[in-house]
Amino acid sequence: MGLVERVKRQVAVMGLVPKLKKYLPLFSKIIALISLISIAILPIDGQYRNTYISENALMPSQAYSYFRETEWNILRGYRTQVENMVDLPLTERNDIMETWLNDIGAKTDTHNNSTIYGIFHSPRGDGTEAIVLAIPWHNSEGQFNTGGAALGVSLARFFWRWPIWSKNIIVVFSEDTGASLRSWVEAYHTSLDLTGGSIEAAVILDYASESDFFDYVEIHYDGLNGELPNLDLVNIAVSITEHEGMKVSLHGLPREELEERSLWSRFKMLLRSIKDSSLAGIKKPHGNEAFSGWRIQALTLKACGEGGIDITTFGRIPEAMFRSINNLLEKFHQSFFYYLLLAPRNFVSISSYLPAAVGLSLAFACSSLGEFVNDNQDSIPFISSYTLEAIIVWFLSITFSFCFAITYLKYTFPVMLMFICILFSFIPLISRGLPLAETKITVAHRMKAFAFGYFSLVLTSLLMINFPLALTIGVLAFPMTLVKISNTLPTSSQALKNSMLLLVSNPYISICAFSNIFDSELTGLATLDRLIPAWNDMNCWTWFFSHLAGYHAGL
Amino acid sequence: MRIWSVVFLFVLQMLATVSAEHTNNWAVLVSTSRFWFNYRHMANVLSMYRTVKRLGIPDSQIILMLSDDVACNSRNLFPGSVFNNKDHAIDLYGESVEVDYRGYEVTVENFIRLLTDRWSEDQPKSKRLLTDENSNIFIYMTGHGGDDFLKFQDAEEIASEDIADAFAQMHEKKRYNEIFFMIDTCQANTMYSKFYSPNILAVGSSELDESSYSHHSDVEIGVAVIDRFTYYTLEFMEQIEKSSNLTLQDLVDSYTFEKVHSHVGVRTDLMERDPKDILITDFFASVQNILPDSTEDLGKKVATNKILTSLLEQNSKTDTAAMDGTTDVKYFKKVGSLNQHLDEENDSSNSMYDLSLTAGSILFSIVALFVLHKY
Amino acid sequence: MSLILHLTSLIALTVVSRLLPMYWFPSLTTAIDHSVEFSTPITSYRSLKEGLFLLNSLQWKNVYNGGVVHHPILLLKLVNLFQCDTTLYFIVECLITIQFYFLTRILLEKVPKLKEQLPVWVPSLMYCINPISILSFISKSTIIFSNATLLSTLLLALHHNIIGCSIMLSLASYLSLYPTLLIIPILTFFKASKNKVKFVLITLINLQVLMIISFKLNGNNWNFINGTYTINLNFEKNYPNLGLWWYFFIEMFMEFVPFYKSVFNLFLASFIVPITLRFTSTSFDHFKTYAFILCLGWMNLTKPYPVMGDTGFWITCVLYFLPLSNYGNYFIISILLLIHSIILSPIFYYLWIELGSGNSNFFYAISLVYNLALGSIITDLVWGMLRFEYDDGVPNYDLKLTQI
């Protein structure tokens, strides 16, 4: 306390407070810059760490994997059958699969007439926990998952012959990687009768080709709402895949870049991690997203390319992963739930990257404070009609955007939305000729202050839940703080500048632009369409924007 | 003055007792870690169990503390079996394994109570360490350890001071003659560093800041099945028979860094005898079951209950010449000193009676051997 | 005229601001009732409903037998009288709003300089649009009954109405036990020692009467004392909440638990007398009210089952300290801490309980931040009062003083 007191006195003696007040907007920019730099330096040696398996029980690849030549013909047999099923309707495919699973010895059931699953109860375990092997009939690109389905059923057959399971094994066949799988997961936890205990981990198989051979394995692990599986699960997947002699690709890294281990490659991977995680749910799901929110560690294994590695090798990854997870006692206790991967075996943990988003939040807070105290605003008392007016506008805009989001859920109108957004951005330009009352300026400052304060709060609350999203929207929306309110009539260039800044920081426009530039999968207004299923992530930002638009309307 | 003489006599008596030879052997075998991935610790301790049992210590004198049941774990590919080698040659869990403390009974408290024998009245005898001042105890521990501690059950730890204090209590309560303490864990040598009671010899698998490593994994079971230190201890033990002349020094010499991958430590300063003079069988075998093959061997190997020792003392006087090896001479000298002390109270007229009893007992042994041989 | 206008608009606002969210999101009540911030075993609506069910079921002889109900029997009977308990909640909530209005009217006269800074309708307005109060109301936490009685106690004490005040205080104590301690700051409102004795006696008699009525209503069974008060004192239901107790007692060895429970209770009680004595022995009359509010804040900070509803209520009371606001050192920091911790605490709870990616330390850490914010507000208020006293009622902000 004494130290604080001393600092306070020193500050008072030097008259720092007024000076500091003046520089608040500058501080805001500097803090934002520092946080960006602190993210950018993560790929430098010494900033990141090598991954390691922190849970002793896992012991990946300690047991020899036996899914080899002996299973070849069984797998091929199933695959020939599956190849004929491409044109069959879903229910018939499921019926055939159900017969197969029953023949092997599983108890089967269907959910919604669309998802079939079989449970192999562990012969000597207590049956309270389960591991899931999920096979979507169609993968994220909409291709028929021939190899995956054949692998799924032959692995089920193979697993059932081992007496070593301490957890039940559930094999799930769903129509696609998105809604149908997710509805099964939800039903499993709520309404299904045939269950096999709490699911500890899930592996989704994606082997879309009919070929015997493939080249490398893609691992997808980004969950919804910034959720990630326990790092140990990703680690064992990577370690097993490499142990079996395959290359690992994260975040869809192309084949030719897999070998790269440089500062630049790590930097690109960092950006890919942030992008994929913040757009998870908006992008086409790989299957593992379906398990988010239920304390299930899930990832998707995807066979890619044409090469010299045969399909049973791919099957050995889930085999070894299952044996490894089987060794677990209860759940994944240790390791990290918050991380960014820079390479399959390099990661940064939350303590290294969190300060960046905290910084952004702080930058907004500084801007907010700046709006309160600068431009002679601090002479006006806090409890005043201006503040009240600002609060009311703020509250109304939140309510409005909330209603708007609900309406948008029911009626989709992306082009229209885009148009409205652009129109809003140009309000300063259009309205520049209108005279501005002196009192309105204070209200405008107050509104900006509340807007930035609110935004800072939103960023803070997103920090832990969804760091990548917090960072992305923080960066994309930051131009907003540069919008200036002038006491005199704004010149056309300044109004244009304000309009541009608003245009850039508009949530819909910037998210669209962001995904168009950085992600080949999402083009045009596709992102907006996809926002609907993922609207929850977005509406806080929407609120904010509407709020800001409202404030300009107030001008 | 009188008081002092009494004290002096008392001290003399104490000394005589301490330096006396042992008449019975006990083994305390402890694995402390839980969970399937610690399979090797269970295998370690069961291997030791098998060895001491093979060398003749009966189950009633082995306290086996097994912290987890890996044999019946659902992850075990060979239900009911535990192997310490990937060749699966020996099933350590086969038949007649008597586990005295299992699973969650293996706690620090129970271990300390066992050593110091502080139990409630209803503790069964089979779960107690019923040793006396003539007992040689072999204590083997394995698990996960660190600097001056060994983890029990993923929940608690025992400190090296705890064990040292327990040994001191045992010494005060005359619960042992000699202790051979062996420990296989990371930083194992720290665990015996705090001992301060006499007649304890300790061997540990690794130095401070050094890990103990597993020897190999079984690819079918999917776990490491034995630790290096224990593996090479067992390798050495395999050549030991009940009649073996090998000493603890030979055992210690058999460990090399190339084999164990850590620096094996030995602590000899508390022990009166030199490890060179201590037979492996002094700790790993039960003396009662060793029977003489011939009269020469009689002197070499004997060790029996009190009566028999005292009787043999007479015999030794005549047979000393036949004996070879310094150990044995020393041995008999000690027995002699004890028995002289005892004899002070005895009437010399008993000597005739003693002689006949000795002869009778030898005769009885031969007959017994003959009968046993028939079976 | 303006009085009626104010009151009607405040009541209307209270009703509208609470009715609309309840109407739009009917599931909100259950959702908030399940959050640890707004509901504890002793104040939750779930437990109240269980109590009502048991009260009306013929088979069940005694509501406290199951160990689920921790509400006083009179409250159960009262709620039972209403077909729709929401009506009762609305009546009580409007009472609180109105009482705040009248309390402000009195205090504007008593507290110097408050008149210039605080329009008479502001505290009531702040209470009725405060999101915390709204959410607490929607969760139907029974804390509002205690809050209403506490507010009446203060109001009647300012009116020197001995009998009314003692009835209200005994009701508050009856509802949630710890307000019994507030008898000490309330005593100072009555100057004559005759009145003091009278007040204490009447309060005690009232409490006795309430106990006996409860005893009768509970089927001649004293077990309601265990069910409602012992559980509070002993912190028998150790669930996570915003308070300082739960984490401590989860981690503790069983042997020490009774000792530390008494220490925690003593800790709560021990500051009531010093605060009262220090601030009522001055020449400033309004410090009595301040002392009462400080004691209330202290109890909210240290009691075993705190809820957000307490804070929403107390923060409104803190508005009366407005003349001292310039003395505060850390008000902005405290308010920011409070807002952030209130927003982050459900998030961290979610990460811990639902997602499993966080752990209990996350939630406990944020509840510590929350308590730190409350604590620093209390400290600032105390400092402000001491400075006010030092400056003899004439604020001199240029003078810099330091705590030693």
C-alpha cells in the first residue's frame, strides 16, 4: 500500500494525469500494436515449446499394432460392398451396415432413421466409459466416404476380437459431418436408450477414395466456439501417425509444405490456427466439431493424396489411438486445453498468447476512457442527461441487433444485409452537410465511450472461451477507434475517412473480406450464409456494430 | 558403582545380542504405484517375490504389498497373468501368490505400522512383520520416487526420513538383526541417505537427479514390463541356489552403468559386516530350510533356531579345523560368544546331554532328508 | 404531484423491466436459478418450490426432514398464500423501489451536499434498471425478502419508529439469520437509553414470537432451526458460490473444519461493533446510516452464502455515499473489477463445469476478484468517511493524507 501511495504522490507532483489523459488514444494504438507484435513473435525459437505427452498412462505406440495383412482381405471385401452402396438411399445403406455390425456382435440402434450406431460393450471393463469411432457417409467435401466406411466396419470387427478394452467402443455411421452427427451426439446425451457410458474421446475417419493407397494424413481438431481437444489427444495422433511412417498435415497444409520447419512455416501455421479456430462452425465441418461441448476430446483423421501408403496403415492410427486412450483412467486429466499449434510437434500455451488479446481489450478500454476525458468532455459530470441518452441508445441498439439476429435466423438475406451495412457506413459522408448541435457532440463522445467500453468487455469475456475469435474481431474492429468526431462541420475528406474506417470495421463486411482473402473455401457472401448456424459467435459483434451505426445515425 | 557395573553388563549384553547371528529370514516386498501403465512395478515386486520364495522363505515370512491388481485389469491381454519378460516364459502371478496388502491397503501408514509393528489388537498375524532380534530382513521397494521421497498410490509420499525413523524404532524394539534394503525408483539413492541405525545395508538403483529406466516393453501387453535395475538383479539371482557362496559384494559388482543406465548406489557404513562377507542367502533364503548335505557343510551353512545354534556350538569346537572360509570362522566365533554368554548360566554337567541331543538332531535331520527324498 | 408521478413511473418501470424479459424468455428463471452467482442452497427458488410441494403434500409430515428445504416456514406459508408467487415477488420488489425513494427523500435532508448531486428518484431507478437486481429478481431468489425487510428496518430507524423497526429487524433476522448482528448499528439511531432497551427487548420478543409461531406451524417441531439456521452457520452445504468460504473448506483437513468455521463466523461478526462504534461517535448524524450500510456490505462480503442479489441491493445503497466520492482512491478500478468479475464468473464456471477445460481455480480466482472489488469499495468508503471527518465536513481535496 505504501508503494502505491508513493507512486500516486509522485504522479500528482509531476502533474502526469492531464498529460496521460491527452495521450490515451495514442496509448490505445501502442497497446494494440504491442499485442500484435507479441503474437507475431511466437514462432521465433524460444517462444514456443515442443509437444510432449503429459499423461503417463497414454503410452502411444507401445503396443504393436496388428491391423495389417491379416485384415487386408476383410477390408477389401467390405470395401467392394460399400462401393456398391454409393447410389443407395441412406436407410438402405444403414440397414446393410446394421446387419454387418450385428453379425460382428454389436448392439445396434438408429437415431432419427438417419444415424446408425453400434456398441461393443467392454468384456471386462466396468462399462461406464466409451470411445467413439465415427464415420460420416459423406465427408466434408461431400464425397462418398468409401474407404472410411469399409475401415470403420472392419476396424469394429477387428476391435471386437481383442479382449483388452476397458471402455466400450461405439461405432457411428452418420450421413454427413455436420448436423446429423451433431444431432446424434446430442441425442446420445439426452434421449437415446442404447448408450455405453460417458464418451471420453472420438475419432472421425475420412478416407474418401476407393484406392488402396494414399499419401499423407490430415488431422483436424478445431472445435466449435474455440473449443479444442486436450492437447494429449492431438499429440498421440501425431505421434502414432508419424510412428507408422506417415506425414501429418495440420489445418489442411498442402503436401509440398509438410516438410518445412522454418520460422516462416511456423508463422503461417500460427495464422492458419487462428483463422481456422475463429471460423470453426462457419467453415464446412470435418466431423470432430460435432462433439464440442460435451467434454469429449475429438479429432478427424483424413487420408489425403495418392501415394505409397496403404489403407491398413491408416487403420492402424485409430487402432493405436484406441489402445492408447484405452489405457487412460477416466478422462484426460492433464495437459493443455488452450494452445496454438505451430507445427505438429510445436505449440504455444495460453500464457504465451493470452496477453495479446488482453492487450487488445485494454486498447479498446483506453479508447473508451479517452472519449470520456478528452476534447473537454471531462468537465461535464458523469451523471448527466448526455450519459443517460448514450446509455439509452446503447441499450436500444443492443436490443435492436438482438432482434435483428433472431430475424436473420428465420429469414436469410445476405445481399440485403450487405447493402444495409455499406449504407450505414456511409452515413457520416451523407450527413456531413447537416449542422451538428453542440450538445450532440457530447452525446456522440459518450456513445463512443460506451461502445468501446462495451467492446472491451466483450473481448475480455471471449478471451478464455474463444481466444482466436477475440483476437480476430479485436483486430478487425480496431479501425473503429480511429473514427474522429470533429467539433466543426467535418470536411468531406474526413467524412470519407470515417466512412472508410467504418466500412472496414463493419463485422459483416470485414468477416466476409477476411474469409475471402484467407480461405479459399469461403467465397463471396458464403460466409454470411454460414453465419446462421454459427450466429451465436457473431451476435455480440453485430450488436456492437449496430450500436455504432446507431450512434452515427444520432449524428 | 554397582549401578555402573549393571549398566556395563547391560551394554555388554546388548552388544552380544546385536552381533549375534540371525536365525530367521523375512522379506518385505513393496510396490507403491497404481495404474495400468505402472505394470512394471507390479512385475518387479512379483519377480522379487518369486525369487525369495524360490530360495526358501515361506509365504508366512514374506509380506507382499501389491499396490494395484494388474493381473485382473481389463486392459491385460493375458487375464490373470503378470509377466516380467516379453518372452512370457514365467507367469509371475501363476499359482499361490499370497498378497498381504493389496490395492488401496498399500499406504504409507500401513507400511510404517508394518515395520514398527504398531497395530490394533485385531490385526491378523499374517499381515504383521513378526521379527525379533535374530531376524534378517530383506526390504524391497519400487515405485515412482524423487529426491528423498517415494510416491504411494498417486496420493501420498513417504520421505526417506520416515523410513530411517521406522528403522530406528525397529532397532530400539529389537526387531531385526540385519536389514538389506533395496530400492528401485528414480533418485533411489536418496531414499537410504537418511538411515542412521546400525546393521543396515542399502542398495539403490539411481543417484540424485537420475532416473531409473524400464528394461523393455512387451508389444502385446503394450506396457513396459520390468525395470532395468530389477531385471539385472534378477539375472544375478537366477544363478543363486540355496548353497551359493556368492556374496552381496558380487551382486553389487554385477551392476554396471551399461546395464542399468544409472549409477547404482550402495551404503555400507552402517553395516558391521563387509558386503564381501555377507552371503546372498543370508537375506534371500531362509536358513531354516537349509539342511546340511554332509558334516563339512554343516558348519558352513547352518543357522537355525536358537536351540540348534547353541547346540552346534559344542560341535564347532571339534569341527573348526574342517571349516574353510573366513566368514564361517567369524560366524562361529560370534555364535560362540553368544553361547558362552548363555552357557554361563548353564551347568557344565549338561554337556553330555547336549552332545547326545546334537547327535540325535543330526540323525533326525538325515532321516528327515531321506524321507523327503522319497517323496 | 411529482411524488405520485415519480412513484407510479418507478413502479411501472420496475414491473416492465422485469416482466418483459420474463415474458420473452420463460426459461430464464430456471436458467438463472441454476447459476451459482444468483442462487445458493438457502436462497434458491428450486428449494422454495420443493418446500411448497412438501408443505401441501399430505404424506409428508415435515418439510425439513428431507434436508432440501432451507427457507423459514413462515416464508413458505406466505408464498403458499399466493396462487401465483410471481405476484408476491412483484409486490416485494415494488416495495423495495418505493422504499428506496422514501429513504432517499429522508437522506437528502440528512446527508450534506447529497441534494445537489442526487435527484430523489435516482437510487430507485438505479435499483430497478440494475441488471443484477433484474436477474436476481427473475431467478426468484428469496434474497429479496431479506432485502426488503432490511430496507424497511433502515427506513423505520431513520423515522425513529422503535416498534416498526424492531419488527422489521427481527423479520430480517428470522429470514436470513445474519441481520441479527445489525441490531448493533441500529441501536445507535435511538438516542435515549430507555429507547435502546426498549428496542432490544421488543426485537428479542419478536424473534421469540416468530420462533414459537414457526414451531407451531412446523408441527411442534424445532427442526426448522437446524434446517434454516444451523446450515447457514455451519456452512453445511459446501457448494461453489461467489463467497470466500467454499474453496477453503473443500481443501481443508476434516479435523480443522469446525475450528475454522467458528473463525469465519467470528470474522463476520467481529467487524460490526468496531465499524459502528467508530462512525457513530462522531458529530455527523448521517454516519449512522453509513455505518449501517457498511455493516451490510461487510456481511455480504464475508457471509457463507452470498448471492449477486445482495450486491445489486448494496450497490444501490452505496449511492448515498456520493458526497464522499471524490475522496475515493480506487473507485474506477473497483467498479471495473466488479464488472469484469461479474461477467467472467459465469464464463469461468462454464469452463470448469460444462466444458471441463478449466478447473475450480479459475472460478475461485474470479470470485476472489469479485470480493476484492467489494472489499476495496468498502475500504474506499471507510477512507472517505474518515477524511470527511478529518476535514470536519468541509471537503478539502487539495490536502493529501496518507494512511499509516
